[in-house]
Amino acid sequence: MKIATDTATLVIYDLDQLRHRMEDDSEWWSTEESVLQEINHGNAMFIRLEEDGLYDININPSPPDDFEYDDLIVANIKNSSGQFFIGPAEAVTAEGEEPEEGKYGHFFEASPGDYELIIKAEEHSLSIWIDTIEKFEVNKFQEIPSLEEWEEYSVDDAEYTQEILESIGEHLEELGYELDEDLDNQGVVYCHPEFGYLLIEGLEGGIRFATTVDYDAGTDLKLISYDEWHTKLLEVLDRFNANATVARAYDNPEGQAVVLDSWRPAIYEEDEFEIYLDLWHDDVVNKLESAQAEVFIPKQTH
């Protein structure tokens, strides 16, 4: 199985054991004190990873008798539901929600009882052995367990990034975007009748989304000088950046255009991406137009 995280942290737990966290805010697990409390009581196992990205997870039964425990994480954990969840820590129980089965978060069966977890890392691959124990004993971690001894590995592996780009492209085409093969770009360009051009490309282990809006001073230059107009344009960008949700905007004088872009981890989950795209569209259409209106359209006075 595979998981992906953009907080460089993995969690393993039985959902029953963290029901008391249902009403906590989504950041409760970001404090070491809270995490250590749950780990040491056997309610959940959080593991810090070296970096964000995609990880292969191998779940194994009890380890062989000659198993060497050097450089491994070993902990006890409780289970009463008959299932464990394993996935990114950001999916953990909080704000009235619990994780669901998805492309990068998974459930696996385990008889109710107490278990010993043995965790080993190699590159972006984790091997986890789960063995039953007769009696639960509290864990005694003083800090959150960490698996940070990796062989050299590039998180923005070209093959993986291409796979994510293809998934995103298929999603865009379902929403009415069309691949524009006439434009010569380093990334892939799509065009939508309402939202215009959208460039997607791999960048620094993630995916960059970008579009441009050509300068259109129009009748404004008949009323004010270019310098005054450009000052107002920069004010538009300031207002936009203060209110936008996922996009940022900056001036590109050489290209005589405004650039809007956004970076996100190289992860694709259909429902999550749908939300992200709605926010992107709202930014590059509604919030940009709103910022322009606030600066360029005179207010009516009575």
C-alpha cells in the first residue's frame, strides 16, 4: 500500500482509541505533549519521517525469531475495533471527523487486542511488523519517534510526478478543460472556456499551477498616466494576495502580464483536489475581479 503526507508524519491507530479527540481542533496532534500522551498510552503511534511525499508501506505478521532490533522503532498499541488505520498524520481524528479509506490512507484488519509494532525504514519504504502481546505495557517515549536515516532519494521522482500530472489532467478534462497542444511550455497547458489557460508542471517535489492575465489598461490610460495605472495595478495585486485562498499574484512587466500561481505537494486525491480547484477558480476569477473593482471602479457617493 502507499501513503502520502505533506506534514512528514505517519500515524497508525484504531479509531476507537482516539474518539476522545473528536472535538479537538485539527492541530491538536502538532504539539509534542499531546502526541506523546497518546503514544505512551498506546492509543496511537505517530512517526516523524524525513520529508513529505509518497511512501510504500509493507505490513507484516510477527517478525522471525532471529530478527535484529537495531535501529528500529518498537512500541505497544491497543486495538478494540478489529481495524487499524495507517495514513498521513494530518488525517487523524479531529473536528468531528475521522479518516476514511482513500488512495493514500488505508485500513487493515487486526483482531481486537494489544499489539507490538516494529517499524523499519529503507528509502521511502516502511516495513511494519504487528505482533500480538499478552499484556499491554505503557510506552516510555520522551520524544516523538523519528525515522530519518534514509538513503539518498529524490522526492520529486520524475516518474511519480508524471503519474500525478496525468491524474490531475484527467480530472481537469472531466471538468471541461481541454489539452492545448499548440502552446510550447515546459509543463502541460489546458484551456477552459470560463477559466482560461492553466499550466501544470512538476516543481520542487510538488505541482505548480499557473495562469496569466495580460495587461488591459483600456480606457483607464485615457484618464490617468501609465505610472499611475501601474501603481494601481500593484495595489490590486496587494489586495488580491491579502484575500486569496490558494493562489498568489505578481507582476511580470517583461511579459506585460500578471502571473497567478500556486504550489501544492505532488499528491492527488479526487475529493481533496476538487476542493482545491474550486478555491483556485474562486481566486483567479472572483477575487481578482473583486480586487480590480475596489481599486479601479470609482465608488458612488450620494
